Amino acid sequence: MKTWGGKRYHALNPFLREKFGEKVYKISLDAGFSCPNRDGTLSKTGCLFCSDRGSGDFAGDRNFSITRQFEEIQGVMAKKWKGGKYIAYFQAYTNTYADPDTLRALYEEAVTREGVVALSIATRPDCLPPAVLEVLAEYRDRVHTFVELGLQTVHDKNARKINRGYDLPVFEEALEKLRALDIDVVVHVIFGLPGETPDEMLETVDYLARQDIQGIKFHLLHLMKDTPLVHLYERQQLEFLTMEDYVRLVAESIARLPEEVVIHRLTGDAPRALLIGPQWSLRKWEVLNAIDAYLEAQDLWQGKNWTKKNRRWSADALPEEMTHEN
């Protein structure tokens, strides 16, 4: 059994330490972007789970420059830890949703900060036109560059319930273009979407295990105040996962992934003041420890239940009922 920094999965921290030789911290930034799923291009609702901060609830203040955000967050980190390098993480909203010159100026302001060794850009797969891909390629040649894509689920019928705004082939095309440029892709998955079964959640992981991705982030669906998802909850159309079910799903997912995929996150955060449920998600370290304990108790590790024979799995190969409404 292979381990990574004592873990049974290929965690982000050991990956970064091996690559850069020291601890690397994320500086989460809000560059003031919008989103086509919010500005009326696709809809004005956004994804049903997304907060007013565009999933950047722990990012810097968009009223400040990138430099000021960076320095303020860096200062807080310096009080806790000494030394280290940084990832400039454009987290809030859709961080390729602007003209190339605007993107270039914002990315440049971040990557030229002392100690920045990587650039991470969270975006949508339908917001990567050729001119934007050219900008991303420029930074790939200067710092380690990640592009984070919010897939959430491989099932289009379930994606439509959360108003994701695109279907699976759009994701596949974006992934292909990014990998053609040798840009690392990190994919976000959410467990606990309305009406999605545990088997469907694991099918998303099986699909991603057969794609050319370099990283994955697991999230628990959080219900936050003032999000459209509240309306489903009030109509009793949303049921929270239990902690036990979430731990099992994540652990089984880890075993299905190939060893080289880096796990950037095992569970997400939500601001305590905004969270409606599930309340157990606030006990983050308890959840992480429970995942470690489950892996050990069940003798699971990353790659144990993954085989190379089915490395590729495209949308065309999915059963029709997995991607379309009946």
C-alpha cells in the first residue's frame, strides 16, 4: 500500500512540498468577476447552492486591489506560520469571465508577488474561449498553473436541477483544450445534490477517474441562507447527507481514483453565520479524521479499486438515462 505523507490518499500538501520543497499556502482572492449564470447571459439565478460571494466566502474583499487582498491574507498567515510559498487562488465567481487584457493584468498582479509559485483559477468550462486559453498558456510557462472546473455531477439531469447551465460535453471539450495546453485541471464534485443517489455520486467519481484530470475537490452540499436552494429545502425536496454517509462516499471515492490524481479537498467549508445545514459539517477536523479512520478500518487507499483497463470514458459512452431526462 502506497502512502503520501502518512495518508492513504494523494493529498495536496505532500504534493506541494515535494514539488516546491516547502510548505505552500493558498491566498484566496476575489477579483471582482461576475458569472454568466448570474448576469443574465444564462440566467440571473446562479447555481442554486452558490452564495452571494460566488463560492468565495473566504476570499479577500473585492473592494480592494489584488495586491492589498494578498498582503492582508499573507499577514494573517505569517502570524500562524513562518516561511513558505504561495498559490495565488482566484476563487470567487468565474475567474476567466473577462477580456484577455483584464485577465492578464489581474493574474500578473498576483503572480508577481514575492513567494508566489503557483496560480489557481476557478472557472466554468463554458468560459474558456481561445483568447482566454492563450492567456492561461502564458502563465503555465511561468508558474505552476491549475484551472479548477466546477463539474459537481456527471449527470446532466441532476445538473439541471441545480441550474448548472451547461451539459457534460461542454466540460469534456474544456478539459481536452486545457490538457492540450498542458494545464493542470482540478475538478469540483459535490455530494448530496437534490435527488442524487449515492450510486450516482460514485458514478461521477468513476467517470472522472477515467479522464485526464490532475486533481479533484470533494464538497458536501451546504445549504446557506439567501441561496435559491433554500426554496427546495422549504418544499422538502432536499435531504442532507449524514456524516456517516458522506465519510463512506468520500472514502470509497478515494479508492476508485488513480494514484496520480491529487486530492485538493475532502470537504468544503461554509460560513457558520450562513449555514443552515448540515450542521455537522462545521466539525471539519472530525470529518477529516473520520475519513482517515474509515480508510484504515476498511483497508482502503487511493488506487485500490481503480484499474487501467477503462482509463477513458466519454459522455458518448454513458447510458442515456445518466445524462438526459426521460
